[in-house]
Amino acid sequence: MKRLALLLALLLPACGLRAPLEPAPGHAMPPTPAMGTRPLTTDELVAPPTNARPDRVDEPLRRSEEREGDRFDLPPGDVPVASNQSGDAPQ
């Protein structure tokens, strides 16, 4: 079993890409984009667009600064107590 795993591990790199990508026989490359000046290359077609991998923003504040007052950051008001409809005391 170990020999088979070793053989597969050695043969796996042999099935890598040896030639650039090309369309399947009988198919053509996609047309040039409407505002494009040239057709896209295979590398450009395979690369994910910017909106597929947006930049992560860990800290919205870049420098130490006072935050503006938040008009919705209010202290809790009086919370009405729910009355028991049956008249019994809560347990």
C-alpha cells in the first residue's frame, strides 16, 4: 500500500500543464469586450475579477482621531414591565 501511495505521489506532478491554455477544438476564444481594444488573453480570462476578492479592511480608522457623536447611541430608557394577564404573581 505504501508503494502505491509513493508511486502516485511521484506520478502526480507529471500531469501538470505543459502548454498554454487554448480553446477546445471547434470553439473560439470569447469575443473582445465592448470597450476593449484587444481580445483578452487566457491568463486574463482565468484571473478572478477585483470584486471577487475584495480587499479586507480590518481597521476603518487609519489614524487616532476622535469619533463623531452617534445620535443613535442613547442610554437605555425606561423598559415597561410586562404584566401577567392572569393576575398571578410571576414565579
